[in-house]
Amino acid sequence: MGWLDGKVALISGGASGIGHAIACRFKEEGAKVAILDKQKPMSVPDSSDFCYIQGDTTIVEDCKRAIDETINMFGGIDCVVPNAGIFDGLVRFDKIPVDKLKQCIDTIFNVNFYGALLLVRCALDQLVSRQGNIIFSASTAVVRPGGGGIVYTCSKYAIVGAVKVLANELAPRVRVNAVALGGTSTPLAIPPVFSNILGRYPTREERDEHIRADNVMHIVLQPQDHVALYVLLASDQAKAITGAVIPSDGGRDVV
């Protein structure tokens, strides 16, 4: 018996990184899993309990199609994990040209905030009818500076605000929580508007050393290090938890 037996989950950004680790663990715990991503998954389980839907969370039609395909495949949706996100490369505010500021903000917020809320809104009727739950991917960038530049950090503050408001509005039918992720050793999707400002970006090895030095456990966090919290929050064991933003960061906020 798994923690998620009988559950159906839809995970955005599940083709790689943290989202893929969540999807694989959910399946191991007995859930039927649908992934919505623009890219094909790095690996696809040979299972009738898994499906991949190609699409973009910022496009209404793609989100609606993902909901419909998940329901057609598995009969409903119990959990939505709006995990798709992009990073700003830690670009400082004073390095953003004035004429690029709006583009920088729109680019990050379109994916990290609007895309997350759009997917949730399209799935809301299902979640209400099945007394399901939502698990956002937040960030410990909102706890202490250095986890992102100003634009990324503010997009994650917006997610924390959404958790609080939606947990209040949707209770008692739907639980709403978030995992506040610390820096993790994953490939980073940095839009061209930011990479053009950055020039050279640190290598994977350099980023890993920064992650290690930035938490009191001195560990390089890997995607699989976070998934247990998502399993807990998606399960019936967490029926008393809503409106929570739970850190998974190696103790970054006490450095």
C-alpha cells in the first residue's frame, strides 16, 4: 500500500528536475500521474498509470486539454502540482536596463505565477468535487536574499500569497499548500532576456558549491531530496494541513 493509492495527480514541469522526481515518487506511492510539459520527459515509466501531455501552462487551451486528457485517462484529478518555473539567473535590479524591466517581469511572472494559477483554475471544478489538494512549488528565496534575483523572488512571494488566499477561499473542500525549495542541483531554465544581461553564468559545479555553502547541512540538494514533502501534502495523512509553506532547503533560513 502506497501513501497515494487511488489518487490522480497532474504535475506541470514534470519532464525533468524536481517535477520529474515528484512524478516518479508519486507513481511509486500508488498514484496515477499525468505530466504537462513543453518538453518530453527525461524518462517515461512503462505503465498505464502514467501519461505525458505536451503543452504550455501559460496557454489556456493547453491547460484545459491537460485537464480533459487526465480525466479521460484516469477518471478525475485529486492533486495539482503547478511546478513549472523559470529562473532569473540572480540578476541584480541595478543590472536590468530600464527598457528591459517590463519584459523581465512579464517573462518570469507569466510562467511562475500566471501559469501556475491558470492550471489550478482550469482544474478547480475537479478539485472541489473530489475534495482534492494543490501543492505549489515556492522558494526559500522569500525567506532570505540570495535565492534569486528580484524578479524571481517576487514571483515566489506571489505564490506564497496565493497559497494563503486560496487556502482560505477554498476551505474546507480543497487544501492548498506549498513546498519552499532551496537551491537544488538541476538544469536551470533562464530566459534569453536574462541570459543576455548575465553574460557568463556559473557552471553546474560552481552552482553546486554555492548550494552547499548556503545551507547549514552543507549538502548539495538533489531533486529527490524534496519529494517526500509533496507526497505527504498530497496524501490523506495531511488532512489537517492547509495554508502551509514548508521549507525543504537544508536549513538555509538559519544560516
